[in-house]
Amino acid sequence: MIKKVSPQKASYRGMMFSHDFQLWYTYLKRRIEKGWRPEELSFLVGRPDHAYLDFEKMYQVRSFLTQESILLDRIYMSSCIEPMEFHRERYEVTEERLVRLHIEEDEVRWHYSIEIPWQFVSQKKSSIALQFEEWKAEKDVQLESDAMLHVRQKIEGLLDLEFFGHGAAPWQLFRKVKETGQVHLQIYPRHLKNVLYGLIQQNRLVVRNVEGRYSFYPVDRKEEHAKFN
């Protein structure tokens, strides 16, 4: 008899203005549509693994949006915002309100339920729950191998062209490697990250923190040679 695993549940909450919520919701939906995980977005914006996940958990949303929204729009190549028209009484002032996020995870998907304190123009409820699902990717060993090979070849070409000479940001590199010309072969940020960190282990690249963001540089062979002489 197969034992059924109980779903894991988590809840988060944060204070937001309605416009900040629109942006937060937009970026959440964009990420899910791409099939990326939060840590992959952290990598693309050059931040620690937890950075984007903290944002999705509604930690310091306004601060994150101020720092990252322009770059996120570059990454997605879109500045469109999810359409939301909130009802507002004449006497109402713009203020932060409490938003709740509930996530239930099972073996195949994450189910999201978001409770918002605003009401849409088209609805009369004072509290609304937005619900949708994110399905877990099925791993195909051959496709993963093909994706890594594709990215490795692209990065080798960029190294030959000295593209890394003045530092290369993860999002810039992802643009260079993501197109495969094959419908069935999709490149994800994790493939690029794995290849780059493999080259770091081979002492061919180094990662540096430049103004709070990670960038990748070639190993300075003259500097390396000086260390051992």
C-alpha cells in the first residue's frame, strides 16, 4: 500500500499599499508562468538565495520593489502589470493594509491562496481570496543534460570572446544562453548557475559582490601566478 504524504502548509503576511500588491502579485505570476523557482530569481538579480523568497513571503516588499522592479522588468522583458481596479470610497486615504498568503504543498504542486483587504470595483466583498496553482516540474535526465551542455558551450564561447572581462551579471548571461533554437529544449536559470559555479570550482571564474550584486569575472592568471612565486 502506497503511503500518502500529507500536504505541507505555510502562511505569511505583510503590510502593503494596493499598488505594491499589484506589483508583488504580477511578479509572482510571471515567475510561475516561466516555471522558475524563487532561488532562480535571486540568482538572476545577483542576490543571495533567500532574497527573492523573502520578497514573496512579503518581507519588506516596498524596499525590494524600489531596488529590483526595473531589473525584474528587464529580466522578463515586460513592464505590464496585472490589471486590478480596486474600489475606493471618497473618504478613503491610501494606506498599507494586511495581506495574507497561504501555501499548501503536496507531491505535485503548490496551491496559493492570497487574502487581500481591498475589494475590486466589480465585486462587493470587503475581503477577497485569489487562488491558483504552481505545478512542480517533472525531471527529464536527458533534457537536463542537453540543457547543461548547451549552456556550457555558450559560456565557453563568451569566455573566448572575453565577455567576462569587466564582469558579467547573471541576468545578462542568461539572455546570452537562453535561446536554443529547439522547441523541446528550455533553459532555466538553474542551468546557468550550475555551469558558472562549475567553472568557479575549476578556477576559471570568480564571483564578486559589486555594489550589493554578484557578478562573474575571469580568473586573473597573472595574479594567480604571482601568488605562487
